[in-house]
Amino acid sequence: MSSAGERPTFHEIRALGAWLYEQQNFPQEYIQALLGHADEKMTKHYQEGHGDKTIDYVEVSAELAF
């Protein structure tokens, strides 16, 4: 993965997309077809590693005045 402050590569974004489809319970065959993979092992490889890190969120207020 890219380090902090760097833009993600095309392949990192593509792998994230595959992982997001998996999280939404799309069939593995569907994801494999989207990525154009002939082998399911390659699709699984792209989906590994996403979601491993915990991100702490801080609730903020926009305080917009209209």
C-alpha cells in the first residue's frame, strides 16, 4: 500500500473495489468477472489485506449557517 501522503495506485484502488464488493456479499464469480481474472486465486489475492487496520473516527460538527 502507498505510504501516508501518497496517492493510491490504480491497482490499490482496484483491489479496494474488489474488497468492497466482497463486503457487500456480491458473488465471487461476479467480482472475478469485473476484474477480468481467469483464476479465482488471483481475485482472492486482490481482496486480501483490506479492512485489517482499525481507524479511529472523531465526530465533528460542520456548523454550517444558511
